[in-house]
Amino acid sequence: MAEEPKQAGLTDDHVRALAIESGATEQQIRDIASLIGFDRASILREARLLSHDLRPKL
């Protein structure tokens, strides 16, 4: 049998680490990666902006 090709993208561990670092949810990290790709700095930038926008205003 042939091996399945390794899927490109973020592992669950990477998604979790990015979520913790940025304050976004894991699903938001996956959504961002699907839109802009797998560049860590770009994902963090967008996730931080998103999590900042979702914070309650005082």
C-alpha cells in the first residue's frame, strides 16, 4: 500500500500554541490560516487584531 501524502498545514500543537500566544481561539487560528496561509507571523498578526477587536469595550 502507498502511504498517504503528509498534509501541509498546521499541526494541532502549532494551532494550540498560536491560540495561546495570540488570545484567539483554535478555530479562529485555523480560519485565519485557511485565508492567508501558514506564515506564523502573519497568522499571529491577524489573530491578535481579531482578539483585540472582540474584547469588550469599557
